[in-house]
Amino acid sequence: AWVDRERDSIEPLEKGLLRDPLSSNLHARIAASQMAILDYDAARRSFLRAAELAPSAPRPPDGLAQLERNRGNFDEAVRWQAKVIDLDPDDAVSRSFVTVDYLELGDPERAREWAEKGLAIGPDLPLNRSSLALAYWFGGDHERAIAELEEEGAFVPSTVGASGYWMMVMSLNHWLSVGDLEKAETAARKYTGNDMPLGTAPQPGELPSGISTFTHLETLSLVRARDGDEVADRMTEDWLRWLDAGVEGWNRGLIASTRCNLLASMGELSGAMRACRASLEVSENSSLTLLHVSMMIDPIRDTPEWQAFISEIEQRRAGQLASLRASGDEPVPR
């Protein structure tokens, strides 16, 4: 599983269950593999069985929250993630996940409340700082969002994963929007953490992790602002050729999402929308948040077709938020 062979990991896990069928941990682990290969129905059954076997364990509801995000059910994701917090009140990371769930649901104020709780419990976790910055960003206070990212200790060189990605994409968006290319490049170097030319596509056969690839991919926005469309388009074509050659270990949703950003950055509206819809069919996790913040979408952002597409997603999310509020069991920030 650690080398992106999730499908191959299922058979030995099933053999483990033959020896220990009451192991909640094994059921949860096989659920994670099933989710990775996009077998969501089987993953749900396995996570629920894990929760049944160990009702006090936070891992199964955490997995179910992730599963519901992938399926685009952010109201259910909030409920399951709140269950994790009930089982482990000191879990600050879960509060950051709920923060992004509420951003997807269109409520930045409630997102900020959850983010503040998470940062109070885990002030040294970059993910909590980036989540609070996101809440400020979507609340319209970009200056305060950037101030959060520049707080002492907000970022450490070892920061990887979602926190580093969100930190960079907000920083790039802010500094490019105000025309400060120098600070934009400083941010890009800081968060990519390497000396290779910004925006450079991976080499043929190179298989970087998905989130590190997305972090590096976003620097194409800086290349376009700094070096012009011709240079950026040429580099973007390199990325597309790399994708077309096949990326072992990536699911089709991640590939489609990457293609959407690349095509959008060149203004290819129809291709970008097809790729984005294909991505959403696989996973809706943080999709709306990403599409609003990434500057790679800017060349098509104001087109009527794209605005209608985003409105379609927002309306679906608004319905989920209304359902959550009407249910009477919406969790309170804690």
C-alpha cells in the first residue's frame, strides 16, 4: 500500500481477517485500500464493520468522514468527523478537516470557529494554521489570511501534504494579485522546498506524490505572470505529455483534476470542464475550495460556462448545509 499498490494490498489483508475476523484495525485498513481503488460501497461496509467492532476507536469514523468527502457528502463528513472529536477531544487535526468541510458547504464563519478551536488545541500544527488562513480567505479577509501564514512558526521546512499546499496556493494568489512577483517567487521557493526551475514537469517515469505534484504545479501561475504565456504554455504542454504517458499509482480522479488545472491555465474551457467533471465523478474532496483559490483557473473563471458549473456545485453544497441545519444534530465548534 505504501508504494501505491493498494489493490494488491487487499488480498493479504483479507488473509489477515481469516485469522482475526474481529480485528477492527484490519477492517479499517482494508477499507482504506478499498477507498483508494474507488470501491466506495465496499469501503463503507468495511469502515462500518470496524466501527461496530471497536465503537470507541476514532479511526473508523475518521475513515467514514473521508469517504463521505470523496462522495461529495460534506454534511455527512461533518457528522462523522465530529464523532472522531467526541472519541478523542484532543484531536486538533479533525477540527481542521471540519473547517474545510464548512468551506465546501459555503459557511466561512462556522469554518473559522472550528479552525480557531483547532489552533487553540494544536498551535504548532501547520495544518491548523493553514485551515484558519483558509477560513479568513473565504471570509474575504485575504490580508489576515496571509498574516496567519507569516506568523512565526506557521511553516516549518518539513511541512508536507495539504498544509503546505494550501499555504502556497494562498500566498501565490495574494502576491500575484497585487503584482509582487518577488514575494510570489519567495513563497513558491519556500513551499516547494527545492531548487529546480519552478513549474517544471516531472521527468518521464517519475512518480511524485499527488499533493507534492499539485504544489509544484501551482507555480506555473507564477511562471505565466513572470515569463509570459508562450513560456508557460510550453511548460504546460510538458506536463500534459507527462500525464498522457501514464502515472502509475494515481487514480483517474487525481489525473483528471491535474488535467483540468493545466487546460484551464491555457484558457481551454471545454477541455478543462470535461476534465474537472471527470475528476468530481471520482472524488469531490475539497474540490470547490481548490477551484476558488487556484490561480490556474483564472483564464476561464469569468466565462458564463464556468460560472454556471461552479454555481451548480455551490447549490448542491447549499442543500447539504440546509439539511445539516434542519436535522438538529449539527455539531457545535468545540
